[in-house]
Amino acid sequence: MLLLADEQESMIDKYLEKGEMFVMFNAVNEAVCSAVVTDEGCDICELKNLAVTPQYQRRGYGKRMINYLCNHYADKFRYMAVGTGDSVKTVSFYESCGFSYSHSIPDFFTHSYDHLIIEEGKIFNSL
């Protein structure tokens, strides 16, 4: 399921080892949503991966997971960050969950991934 949100396994391996993984199940015990959160130091945790299986997308599972994570980490961290591409769909989802824009890391995808990342027709990696 993590590959739905981050399609390069080597990147997932980097943060999965140092993070905590959460899985949400529906009433019939199917995994519908997963997330990985890491401790970034300085009172900040980062949502590194949030994935909802395609047949359950747009049903509120992602927002419910984020709400759960924010409550879960409220006493441990002052801030939760999320790193993502700048597609309108993705950014608007996180803004609707209460996140606000902080900054961009120039050429992040170019330096971090070994293949093109294309989302909503926009190329995020030009190897």
C-alpha cells in the first residue's frame, strides 16, 4: 500500500526504518489506509507517506488518518510537517486537512528519485 503514495521502494525503506507505520482497517477488516510518520527532531514529526487503496479513495479515510495522527502525536511534537509534490489535487487535500504551505525544496525529486514523477500532467523529475 505504501507504494501508492511513494512509488520508489528505496525511498520508502529510508523512512520506514526510522518511522512508525499505521494501518486503518474498515468494518470487514480490509486495510484501507496506511501512513508513516518520522521524528525529525526540534519538536517536528513528518508525515512521510499517506496512502488510501484506490477503491476507498475520496471517502474520508485519508482525513480520518491525519486526524488520528495529529491527536496521537499532539503531546509528543509541536508541529507535523508533510512533504509532497505541488500538484493542485494533493496540495488542496493537505490544506483541507489543516496544513499550510511552508517551503519548497528545489529539485527534490530530481535528486531523490531514479525515474520521472508525473502527477496531473506535471513532470517532477527530469532525469
